Amino acid sequence: MIDKIVKTLQDASGTIREQANNLGTGAKEKTYAIIEDWLQVFPQLEIYGLKVESFALGVALSPSLEVDMKGAHADFTAERLEELLAKEGNSTALRTVLSTIKTTYSLHRRIYADLQEPLIVKVRVRISPEVKVFIGEPLIQ
């Protein structure tokens, strides 16, 4: 009887390990596909005035891509952002960056602070991408 229980537990353990491995492989493939989509966005952002300052790939169970970009506030006026967001054919990723910049400027205006150069955009691409926009150099990295 105990032998049957041990055998059942071993079989279940093997099945669980195999499923976890498949999930890990699926997550990696999905993340790499997302990263491939984002790689198309960075050259477009450079055309708009955001220069890639650093580029990093993290390889783990869940891979990630981190890109820091810098630009000038003069290149991202409210009118220009509206114009860029209105363009047909923009990818979701590109729209995400542009709308995050627009929202950051909008919130920044509400605190009546002066714009500090540079405009910094940090993008972390993972299963769920993250976009951060800084006005001026961040003190905490």
C-alpha cells in the first residue's frame, strides 16, 4: 500500500515538474515575442527625438529588456504628442510610450514645477511591459 502511495506521489511530482517546465518555456517564448515587438518601437522613438542611452537584456525564467532613452522637452510639446498619437498604424507599444509621456507632462504641469532637462524614458519589457517617464535626472535609480 505504501509503495503505491509513493509511486503515485512520484508520478504526480514528475507531472507537476513537467508542467512547470512547459509553463516556463511558454513564458520565455511569449516574453521574447513581446521583446521582438518592442524592438520595432525604439528606432521610431529615435526618429521622434528619444535617443537610446542604455540597452540591457536580462535572461532568466522570465526574460526582460530594459532601455533608457533621453530626449528634449522641446521635441515633445502637447501639440506634437497629439500629432504623433493620431498617426495611423502606430503599434500599441509606441502608443503606450507616447501616452505615458503625455500623461507625465500633464501631471507635472499640475504641480507648477519648471521642466528640468532631460526627458528620460525608461522601458522595461517583460510579460507585462513597464514605461516610466522622468522629467530631469532621477535622484533615486
